[in-house]
Amino acid sequence: MIPYSAAIPARNRVLSVIFSQMADCYRYLGNEERFRAIAYDNVAKTLLNMKEDIIAYNNNLPALDNIRGIGESIAEKIIEFLHTGQVHTFEELKKKVPFELLELMHVNGIGAATLRVLHESLGIRNKEELITALQTHQLEKVKGFGQQKIENLQRALKLYRESKRMLLKDALKIGNDIINCIRKIPGVEQASLAGSLRRKKDTIGDIDIVIEAEPRKRKRIIEQFVKLPTIKRILVKGPTKVSVLLLKGDVQVDCRLVSKDEFGAALLYFTGNKEHNIKLRTLAKERGYKINEYGIFHLKTHRKMAGATEEDMYAFLQMKFIPPEQRLNKGEIEQAVIRK
């Protein structure tokens, strides 16, 4: 993991992350690329130890070449990044590897060789698919994965997930900082925290955000969001969803983009815990309606009945508004139903 420090110039930090991830890609590709992996790891460390902003070396290949560990090829990539904001070789490397899966490469007991076997044998592309494969006993079919190795992998993943959890106060600060950045992006109408952070759970695994924006503006919003200097890696980027890892603490942020008439429904769906949402869906179905992240719909006519605000959603179901912190399916739904 790249250490976070406000004292490190932002460009150096971002470029260091890129080179560190390039090293991971080369490490994944096998032993024949080990020297490239070492070279990029060393340059990533060099960038973090530099006091001056790397921009000072713009268009100065000889000066870059004189910095320890930076050869001509890497110097050219630094100049390319300073001019374009990206490194073409890195973009091509990401197409050759299961890039999302590489976040597990440095977890004790996993490593590049294990990830390569899992991807080639089972097509596993990310952490979530690996967890599913473990839960459905798919790894038992893979050569070299005996019971002991599978148990070690489960233990390592469990420790990894636990180590990634944040205290509520830390997660709130990070989440509010991201929200403030998102709200400044042109085209964003409103944005809100969701998930366990909005429910104010004691510890938080990742940060969920719901964004209201017109469909024609979403692509540009996403492109600007992923360029924020606090972002380390893009995990998923689609027309209505973007997931990233932050530089600080490798925190995952999942954003959903919805229309004005869907905002309340999405906020409701991505805030309540699983049991609360199931109970709401059951209640709606008993009354002849379907409820999902897009709104409440009549089961027979498919007509949309509510969705713009959470208040509208609960009111349509003849319920009092339930505060986010209480959405746990612990009797709050029964108490909120308005008796006539």
C-alpha cells in the first residue's frame, strides 16, 4: 500500500501509485517480468521520497535520467504523465490482467501466483468473485488447492476485510470530504451518503454514495470524479455506477447515479440493511406493489407510484418516515405502519 502523507506533492503521489500498480501487473504476469516489477517498485518509492514536485522535471529527460532508479524508459513515462495525466503502457497493462483482483496481491498468504491460478482456472476477476467461489466450494476443483490452503485463503481474506473497516468518525470525515468534491462537479444536482455509513454503524467497510444527475451529464461527471487526486484506482466504471479505491487507506467508494424521480428510491434501497429492504419489499407486494432502487411500481400496470424522495416512498406505503439509523428490521417497520 502506498503511504498517505499530505507532505508528498500530489503529482508525485498519484504517479507513485501508477508505478506501484504497474509493478503489480508485471508481478502478476510472471517471473520473466520480475525485473520490471522491481524497477517500477523502486521508482514508486523514489517519487514518495522526493521533496520537490515532479513537475519541476517536465520536458527535462536528462535531469530525470540522473535520478537514481529512473532510466530513460521510465523518464519518458513520467513526461507522458505530466503532459497527458496518464501512462499509456499502464492502460495497456490493465487489459492484460484481472486488474481488480490485484488489490489482494499483497495480502499475506495470497500472492501473484495464487491469483494467477484462480483467474486462469475459474475466471475470477475481483475480490467479490473470489469470496463467492469460496462460499460455493469452487476452489475444491482447482489443482493444488487442498483443504488446508483453502482454509488459509479464507482466513487471510477475513483478516483483510476486518483490517479495512474504519471507525464511524473516520469514515464520516472521508465520506463528507468526497461528497463535498462530488457536489462541486458540474451536472451534479444532489449527492448523499448511503449504506452503513448513513445508518451510523460503529465500523464501516466501504462508502456508498447516491448522486442525482441527468443521464446525458453522467458520463462527464464520472470522468471528472475518477480524476480526483484522492483516488488511487478505478474498480468499476459504467453509465450509472462507479467504484474506486482512495489513496488514503485503500477505502472503497461506490457511487450510483440516478435521475431526479429515482433519487429517493435509490437512497432508500442503498441505506437500509438487507433485512429492512426485504421486509419493505414484502409489505409492498402484499399491497399489490413492487419496490426497488428505482421506485414503487404497481404490480399489474407497472405504473410508477413514488420514488423522488424517501418520504414519498414511506408515505405511499402508509408508513411514518423511518430514520436511517433505525433501518435494521428490528420492529421499526411494524411501528411505522399507520393504523387506520
